[in-house]
Amino acid sequence: MKHHSQAHGTVHADSPRKDFPWQTISASPRLARAMLALGAGSKTAMELNKAIGTPNAHNYLRTLREFGCVIDKTVETGTDRDGKACRYGRYSLIWPTQSEVVTAMREVHE
């Protein structure tokens, strides 16, 4: 069940911005994996940890936001391993868009 959402900023066109730090992000394998994972669709912190290969996805979310990424957080409810109700965040990349991420990351690696 979704509780709230924090939308940020303006969604831009689908062509990758040249002033965005694509090279910097792709130079860090973990940042690149975080960007690609978010570009593929919304993820929980646990899913991001697995995709990035680290237990601290929140640090990478913060870094991507500092670079200018617009990342939305939706709080959802679930059940923890002890059967108790819990809340967790689901993160969605609003900007850059999925197609911008795919195009730009491909260009960086060509």
C-alpha cells in the first residue's frame, strides 16, 4: 500500500543532457549500476543494494541526487521477517528518463 510520494523538479526531454556528469557516473561501477537499476524501473533499497553490490544504497541515491538526478521516494507497507508490519521506501528515477540513461550510458562506453 502506498502512503505518499515526493515528486521533485521538472521532467526533461528524452535526449541526454551533455552537461550531466555521465562520464563521472559511469567511471564508478557502483554508481553506474545504481543508475542503470533505477533506469530499469522502481526499486526498494534492498533491491538496489543487490543491484549495486553494496549494503548502503542510500549513499548512492544521495550521490545521484547531488549530481542532479530526480529520484522519487514512495513509502510502502509490508511485513517483515518476523511477521510484523513495516514500512519501506521504493525509489523511482524521474529524471533522467530511462531512455536517456540507456542512450547516455551506451554513448559513454562507445
